[in-house]
Amino acid sequence: MRILVVEDEPGISNFLKQGLEEESYAVDVADNGKDGLELALSGAYDLLLLDWMLPGMSGIELTRVFRKEQPSTPIIFLTAKDTVDETVFGLQAGANDYIKKPFHFEELLERIRVQLRKNPAAEKILELGDIQINPAAHQVLKSGQEISLTQKEFALLEYLVSNKNRVCRRTRIIEHVWDIHFEYNTGVIDVYINSLRKKLNLNKEEDYIQTIRGVGYMAKEP
């Protein structure tokens, strides 16, 4: 599961990143609203943790724009605001839940788990041509036949199809699939793409995984 934290206080964002990673979540961090929105729209996140007051763009504004593209991804506000009117305002903007600062990490963890359990996107079957991906069952079918993939092959295919018809840059792929956030030889992606094409028996007429030279890859319907 991948979580995006948008928080401008380094102490809080570092605390959240470390704590969530210790709980086996993959975590990306942005320290302002504009960068947070760009990350949220370009990546496949299972949940967003947003500060209400952010430089560049408020958490409320970010939520409203994000909801037009991603109506089902859970959003939890981290906020010092606690009046009923402010809480209702945040929920009406598109948030699923909120937690008041300062908070206990265990309470936040449980709120995250609750949102992930009831997120309909987690049950969604992803499709690309005659390929079906069931993330919950970790299963891939092509023309009804089950295809055996390694964990990384599955994660790569799921990421590309989750962002179908969007160009996935090599740096974003390596961050999301391998959880590597430093300069790294992205040639490993090409090896796994070739393996996927072979296992899925994709010929030139139905190569749903397109190479965008110098940029990355894109999953696209033929």
C-alpha cells in the first residue's frame, strides 16, 4: 500500500514517513499543496494524508481538484481545526476522515486501516485489452488463462494499468514499484518489461505496453 503525505512541517512529515514505513507502507512526501497535487495526480496512491493549511495550495483546494480525477481514493486531513463547521467543511470538500493535531500515531494507523478496508478501489478489477488484474487476489488473467508473475512483475503491471493511457516516467516507476528514492540505474525496468511482454505473449498488434523513448512506458488500449 502506498500513502502520500502532504505536510509542510518537517518534524511531522518525517515522523509520519518513518512510522508508516515501519508498518510496511510505502510513503511519498510533499511539503506544499502544488507539489502534493502533482504527485497525487501522477501516481497510484491508496490513501492521502493532507495537512489543512499548506503553502501554495490549501489541503481543501487540493482535495477539490483531486476529487475530480480520483473520486474513490481515501483522504484523511491532519488539522488543528476542530470546530463542527470546519470539520463539516473539510468533509464536504471530499475528505473521508480527519484527525486533530496533536494526535496519537496508533489512532492515525487505525483510521488509515479503516479507510483502506472500505476503499472500493482496493476491490477493483483492472483491465487492459484481454488482460485482467485482481489486486486483492494477486491474480492476472489473459484471455481467461491465469498468468504466473513474480511480485515485482505484478507490481509493475498493476502500476502501469492503474495509470492506463498516461505516460509513466522511469523515475516514477522505480519509486513506486521498487520504492527507490535516489539516483538508480533504471535499466532494471526494461528487463521486467521484456519479461512481462513474454509472459503475457504480447505480439506487435496487441502490445498494450508501449515504450515512450527517453521517458518511460505507457499502458494503452490498442
